[in-house]
Amino acid sequence: MTDRPYTLLSCAMSIDGYIDDFADRQLPLSNEVDAERVDQVRASCDAILVGANTIWRNNPRLLIRSQALRDRRAAKGLPASPLKVAVTARGDIDPALRFFTTGGVGEIVYCTTPAVAKATRRFGEAATVVDAGDPIGLRRMLGDLTSRGPAGYSSRAVARCRHSS
């Protein structure tokens, strides 16, 4: 398959089958060993894709934690951490959250067609806003990431799934 990037889905689940709860805080579903494994997977990727709900609820930085892994990326001519990519239907993510303000290398926000103008105004220089259709089309998003090529750090994406219901 050469027309879209190789994509991984990374999603933690509790022993009773849940990937989230209804609390306003992040549900811890992994330990330090798993966090190191996730850091290694992230370091091998060009982009990390998350949904708006994950950004709102967890305020993630989505950066590579390990200095050694960051150094290896730098030796390959890559930024210290993968490109951060968000998906939002409404385009109303707060641009002051850590996703946008820490360690960025040109974040991309995919949103629905009706939200493009609002999101473009809201994010300004903090992110590139891309129309992903209405409803958002995964093929369209992955096609756009592919078109950005290796210089856009988009040949692979890690999608982190969070469940809010």
C-alpha cells in the first residue's frame, strides 16, 4: 500500500475492557515500563495523531521523553519529536494547551469543512489547518499526510484513541 502512510493505532485498555472513564482526569492505564515502550514506538514514527477530546482532557505534550531517543532522531536529521496531528470536528481546541505550545515542529489540525475558517482564525500560526471533509474522512487525512512526504514527517502516524462516552 503506497498511497497512504503506514499507520499504527495505540490504545491502552483496562483489564475490564475500558479505555477511559467519566472523570475529568486522565485514566492511568499503563506503567513506567509501558511508557518507555510507547516512547520507543513514538520515536520511530513521523507523526502522532490524536483526537480533540484527548487534547482537551489530557493536555498532552506528545514529545519523546528519552534524551537518547531524541538524540537518535537528531542524528537522522529528524526533529526531536514526531509531528503532532490533531483531529477535530468543531475546530475549537484551545491553542494555549501543551499540544500546541511545547516542542512543536509545525502541528497539523484536520477538521470538518464547516470548521476550517473558525479553526484557521483560532490557531493562527500555532498550526496548519486542513479541511478533512464533512464528515471527516480518514482516507482524505492520510492522503494529505502522504502528500506532505518525508520532509513533512508523515510517512507513519501513531493514532492514540481515547473514548469519551
